[in-house]
Amino acid sequence: MKDISDFFYHFKPDEKILTSSFLPTGLSNINYHIITEQQHYLLKCYHNILPITQLLAQKQLAKKNIAPQVYGFNKANNTALFDYVPGEIASCVTISTIVESLIQLHQFSSNSACMDLEAHFLPYKNLMEYTEFEEKIHSALSLVNELPKSLGFCHNDLIKSNIINDGNQFILIDFEYAQTNDIFFDLAAIASSYQFDLQQQDQLLNMYCKQTHLTINDDLAWQKLDIYNFIYNALCYLWYIDRGFNEAAILALSQVKACDFYSK
């Protein structure tokens, strides 16, 4: 508790902790729910390098009410303090509402580099599970490099646990991977995470393209959604395998095997 208190008081020295509880939901970081007389906070202790660029972006996105406020970060101990978002993990989403959140996110002005998808596969090349899909991964990456891009500032990790329903809207959390990318990566992540059927995927594409005035023919939109669906699920599967999250890996594997972008 002493260490957690020290971490917290770096950000809020004038507040007194009433309770502090460990949150078991974090897959890649250690999170604590801290309550003071003033409000509720989320203290995040990062295992990896502090994602300063993403934290600064999230601070701005919080003003649009699509992300929790960032109160500060401390490079010395790899921690950051956020507003705690009450609510539950969004077990289902309303397409119109999630599209609205995605559009606000994707239109955020950022100078971040475009996500290098191939580089994100590199840590897994020695895994036996990678070799099973290596040829298909190469094909998918080659195809997305050939196709026209629709770039925006993307979350890049839209699993269910990173989408919170606070009763009024969807709040996006955990922006560690956020940077410029093809917006179809996020669309594919939503469609995959919530296992949209073809009708729901069609609604997602039509609503997003119409509201953003994105000029793209239907065949190309579906092709990109299918390709990024495979890439997203392959990355999730390998990430889970590498870290020993076997139950999550089983679901991701089933979705990887169901992906078919050759027929388009």
C-alpha cells in the first residue's frame, strides 16, 4: 500500500486515499482503483515504456468525452493517473453509437507515424503458432500495402475490455497502441470483438462511410474489412499465446481460421 500511496500522492498530494483496490482486469499493466474524498481514480503501473505520445493524445480525446481524463504521468516510476470510469465492459454495442465514437477518434489530429503492422508480428516469428499462418500473414500484409489507405488516428486495440458502457455512451480506454493507421483496422476490431454477422458488418461500413463521406466502393470496403479482420485476429491470437492467455487465444484462433480474404 505504501508504494501505491507514494505513486498516487505524486499526482494528488493534497488528497487523502480512503481505499485502494487492485483491479484484476489489466492484461499488460497493473491497475488500481483509488478512492479519495474528492473522486475515484485509476492508477496504472506500466510494465513497458510509458506511452507518452498516447497519453498526451488521450488527454485531448478526453475533452471529447470518448476517453478518460489523464491527470498526469510519471516517467520515474512508469505510472499514470486517470479518471476512473464507472460502468461495465460493453458486452454489446449500438452500431450508431460506436461509429460516432470511432469517427471522433479517427478525426483527431495527430502527427504520429503510421502503424507498422509487419513490425508488430516480428516478436512472434519464433512461435510455432506463427508458422502455421505465416504464409497467410505475408499475403495479408502485401495486400494492405497495395490497397489505398484511409488513414486516421486509431485505437488499434478495441477488444471488448477496452470499451466501457457508462450508461450514456461508450468510453474507450487503454490507448497504449493508439497511433495513425488505416481506419479499417479499428472497424475490423469492432466487428470481430462483437462477432458481427454480415448484416451488422454491412451496417457498420455503410454508417461509417456515410457519416465520414468516405469515398470507397463496396467491394473495396469489404475486401479491406476482411483483410484487417484477419490481421487483427492474428495479432490478438499471437499476443495471447505469447503471454499465456490460453482461453482468450482459443477464441482468437477460431476467428483467425474463419477469416477468408481471398474470395474478394
